[in-house]
Amino acid sequence: MVQFIQKNSFEATQIEDEWIILDTDQYTVTRLNELGGFCWLKLGEAQTVDSLQTAIDQEYGADCEKDSIDRFLTDLKKCGLIRHAI
């Protein structure tokens, strides 16, 4: 299974229910909602779509679709925030 992990050189902070991710190399800012911030924290270690889905289900008691998680990871990858884990 494909695993993803955060890239380095980011500062992240939570303000109420929102997360702000600062790319200190590219000088970009990415905003995430509470669920996105939860996933961001999990991505500090290598994660698969399935492992994120399980973590979301356990934390929020909600069934999150794999397609939604896959789209979220694709968006983070396009922003340069995550990479494939080796």
C-alpha cells in the first residue's frame, strides 16, 4: 500500500478549529479545517488511506469515505506538503 508522510520545513499551528501550515521554504500558507488538521498530525508518521480512515473513525466516530481521504492527500501532495513514504 502507498504510504504518505509530511515533508520537512513546515510550521503548523492550530487556531480554534482551523490549522495553518506555513511552508518556510516556499513562503506559502495552507489552511486546514479540524479534520484536515487531525490528518496532518497523523501524517507526522507514514500513513495509508486505510490507516487514516481507521484513525478518523476512531477519533470522530464517523465513517469517512476512502475517496475523500484520497482527494485530500492528493491536494496536500499538489501543495507540496506531503510525499510518498519510503
